[in-house]
Amino acid sequence: MGPIRSGRAAPAKEEQLALVAVRWRHAGALQPATFTYLHRSAEMSSSPKRWSGHEQLCTYAQPRLWRSLLEIATSVVPYLGLSVLMYFTLGVSALLTVALGLLAGGFLVRTFIVFHDCTHGSLMPSKRANAYVGSFTGLFVLSPFLRWRHDHAVHHATSGDLERRGVGDIITLTVSEYQERSWKGRLAYRLIRNPLVMFGIGPVIAMVVGPRVPTRSQRVRLRQSVIRTDVVLAVIVGGLCWLIGWQNFLLIWGPPAMFAGSVGIWLFYVQHQFEDAYWQSACDWDYADAALRGSSYLKLPKVLQFFTGNIGLHHVHHLNARIPNYNLQRAHDENPVFHQVPTLTLWDGLQAVRLKLWDENSGKMVTFAQARVSYPVGAAKPQSA
């Protein structure tokens, strides 16, 4: 499928700041900190292309209050209810507690989708309501609202851009970059991309450790968001441990959180890490191409689509992040442009975990074994994009 473009010539350098604002508006919010980041990115890029057609999806980007409240009622409320049930089953049946924990983890994934939509300003009708609901649900997924909104919007504005990797995404190397690393660097990359590390230790780092640490490189507002969230979480966790005991707290909170975290990382992985994914240098990068060719349509069974909040329709979400999750399916069904996007089944998504590197020559994600066969030691290295 060819790229969707306006047909205009590439904008001159003085137009790039306006284009940066368009990129950021696609991502779902205009925040000064990230605007500065993208301003600097624009200065380094050469003639990015303007995308047209974003407005065609605006009809779906209209949140309905009753439907949004239903999303909260079918995510946060069941999670809290199941957590209480788990407490009362601790001394009754370990098997029942585990079963309830898995179900609670599913509703925690839905809670994350509510949080995610709020960061894009797409769930509630007003900016203030999105901030309130997002900050509240962020406590369940241990994420500072403002900081996560910033990092995730940068991801939307740079997804598939080889020269702007590293913010809000999964570390991905090209074949040549991997081969140029020392043996220690290659080992470190292999460990990071190992499924046991990614889906086992990954949730701890991504949910528990990483979001707790404010950095000096962050704007004051973002650091304050991290600190406020840490303080509130410390009070809540401390109070629960005092009330029911720290062992019971870990037994109730831990399994659902780890399960939801693993599922969340896998979902984020398969949304952009599949064989025919999209990676381009900054000069060739295009927003519509990145959305339609670089974001997958993960076609899940209906029950799993419910628990994952339609996030499998990721191609629609990346084309217009203002669309609430409950409108994504309708937008996909009613617009033929979405009917040719990369489609993955559940099995395809599980198989995609094997893919580790971007092969610049073939334009595909490949396994370590495929890269080794295609580019054996001593052979000419692939050209970087």
C-alpha cells in the first residue's frame, strides 16, 4: 500500500516548526516540554513530509460521557472488587486466589487503557476531566500522568523514525548497529530482548522502578508529577500494608500487576515489532506511513479485545490518537484505507517475539539467526538507513 500524502512538495526549512506542531497534534496533546524536544528534532531533520487526511477521522474523535464512564466502570471497579475477593480467599483456596488474580490482571490492563486514553485527551470531553481521571487511574498502573503523557506522545511523534529511537519505545537495533557493538554490547542487547527478561523483569522495571525516578533532564513539571505520584503511592501502599499486612498486600497486588505488566509489554511489542514493520530515516519518514505500515492490527478474539480495550487496532490509534478506544473498531470498519494494514493474529503476535533486529537491506524485522545467516562474520555489513 502506498503512502498517503498531500502531494505537496517537501516543506522548506522555515515550515518545519509548523510541521512539528502537526506531528505533536497527531500525538494527542501540545505540551511545552515535548514541543521543545521536537523543535530540536526538526532542526536536525531534513525536509519531512506533511501528511493530510488526519481530519477525516475527526468524526470518530468525539468522546461520549456515558460511554467513557462505562469504560471506567468496566475496568477500575471490577479490578477493585476482585482485589477484595482475593483477600477473602487467601485462607480458603490458593487456586481460587490465583484464578481471581488473573482475572483482576485483565481488568488492570483495561484500567491502563483508560489511563492511556486520558493521556491522549481522548477519553473524557474536557482536558481537566482527562487529567483528573488519568491521574487517578495512573495510581493503579503506578504511572505519573504528566511524565507518561510526555514520553508516550514523543513515541507517537517519532514511531518508526530510525534517528529518533529511545523515548517511549522498546530498544531496537539495526543489523549493522548490532554487529558494530562489542561482544558485551551484543550480550546486553540479547538479554534485553530475551522474552524471560522482557516479560519477566520488564514489568518490574517499567511499572515499579522506572516511573519512580525523576531525572534532572526532565522539566520541573514532569519531575513534580513523578514526586507527587510517588508520595501518594507511598501513603496508599503504606496504609494497605498496615491494614492487611505486607505479605497479604503483595499476594493480592503482585500477581495481577505482574500479569498485566507482561501483557502490556507484549502488546506494546507486537504493535510495532513485526516482520514487515516500518522504519525509515528522518528524511524519508512519514506520519501516515508510520501509522498504516508501522502499526499493526492485532486481530484478537472478542473477549481479549475487550480486556485490551481495542488497543489491537493500533493503526487507527496512531493515525489519530484523539479517537477513544471504543470508537477504534468503527473507524477501522468504515474506512477502506485501514483494510490493507498489517494484520496479525494472536499466534502471529506470539511468534513476533522471535524478531530482534531491523534488516536495513530487506526492510524487515529478523531473528538473530536470520541476521547471522544473511550477514556472516567477515561479510560486508548492511548499509545503515
